[in-house]
Amino acid sequence: MQEEENCAPTTSCQSCDGAESCDADTQRKHMDNRLAHSLSLIKHRIVVMSGKGGVGKSTVAVNLALALAQKGKNVGLLDGDIHGPDTPKMLGLDGDRPAASENGLEPLVGPRNVKVMSMGFLLPDDDTPVAWRGPMKHTLFQQFLADVQWGNLDFLVVDLPPGTGDEPLSVGQLLGKPLNAVIVTTPQDVALLDSRKSVTFAKSLEMDVLGIIENMSGLKCPHCGERIDLFKTGGGRRAAQDLEVPFLGDIPIDPNVVWGGDSGLPVTMTEPDSIVSQAFEKIATTVEESILKA
């Protein structure tokens, strides 16, 4: 069809004058073209996953993206949690809205020039729930990847919701290969059981599992300086050994992490010399080296 031949790969169907004359199959082809073009500009894709909620996965995704950007890399961060988008608040971008152009949406620019997109930017307020089923989520991810102007990126970090449901399946299918996965867990047994499922799930989708991160791994007592293992310790390393995947490192509990997430000032920016920030920096280096060696 003439419209298909003349359609630029970066132009969204919503802004195309000839879109109304395109049938459903042609519009799907246009979407596939835009998706392929967008992904061709992204060198490496990393999904941050967890088997259950409450393990600090979003905190890891945000600070991993910032740590990679600190190394001089062009980084994008996609908040894949449609029902509970926390990334805008954690980066001090809550309340902001993306600008629209004829080619789609412009991502927000966060600290260290990290490009950010989230469902949170599109909702009228923080109290509005998103009650969507799987097909609508899949379409949204298509648009987030194809119609958001990410540009040239060294890394796109995707913060996925916990579990192995619609969102991880859709993103795993849309991002293509190679696709790298980082699994976040905490030391207690119930978290480790679910993180093991995440590793198996990632492998079943032919993702390259970069390794497991053990978050909330010990607390340094502010009075005596001794380490307190609130949630046990070492479980992430043991799970990595059992599943034959790398152990990327552990991140201790630090009240500044909570404060940073709530204030929109991540700990890797406010406390760059802290133990937590050094742990993120080391993990970012390991992740980058692992990807480049593959």
C-alpha cells in the first residue's frame, strides 16, 4: 500500500495523515517497523526482575541506571510497572508530563541525563488506578518502546513488576535478543524461593541471566558499627551457585536509601562515597563487563 511505502519508520500512526486509510494489518506493520527502528538504536537491554514484591527491585533499577550513566553511558530507564509506577517519584519527576511530537513521546530527562518513561507520567494523579488486562499492557509496552523517542542509548534498563506474568512476558518478547536479566532478591528463604523461579523464567525466554543481587543484606549498627543480619545473609550467593548464574553482589540496608527514594534524590547521587553507592558502582561495572564479554 502507498501509505506503508511512504511511512517513515520513526513516525507514529497517530500523527500520520494517511493512517485512517491503513487497515489493521498495515498499522501492525508500521508498529513493527517503528519498534525495529527504535531497538536498533539501543545497544544493550537489561531487565531488572524479582520473584516477589518488596525486595527493592525499583531501587536497584534506578540506582543501576544512574551508576551506568555516571560512567559516561547514554542510559534510558523504562518503568515497566504499570499498576505501581514508582520511578517518577524516586527520580524527582513526579508530576511531570512527556512532550508529544509528530514522531511520538519525548522521554523525561532525569538525573545524570537518564531518559525516563513511566505510566506514572500519563496518569492524571497518583491515586488513579490502572485496571488493565494483558493485551492492553502489551500494546502499551509496544508504544513505550516504539513511539517513545529514546534515541541512541548504550543501555536501556527496564524495571519490571514482580513475578512472571503479563509484563515480563510482553517485555521479554518485544525487546528481542540479546536481552540481559538481573534478578533481585533479599536473603530470607521466602524471597529466595521466588527469585529462583525468576531465573528459570528468564532462561525459558532465552534471556542472558547476568546474575543475582542480594538486596537488604545486613545493617551496620549506627552505635557500635557491628553488622546486624536482619534478614539472614548469603542466600543470594547460594542461590546463584545452585542455579549456576553469577552473583553480582550484595547491597546493605541503609536508611539513606529510603530517604533518597522518597525525596527523589537517589542515594548514588546524594551519598556517592557510601557503602551502598560503592556497591551499586561495583555491580554496574560487573554488569557492563559481563555484557561486553558476551
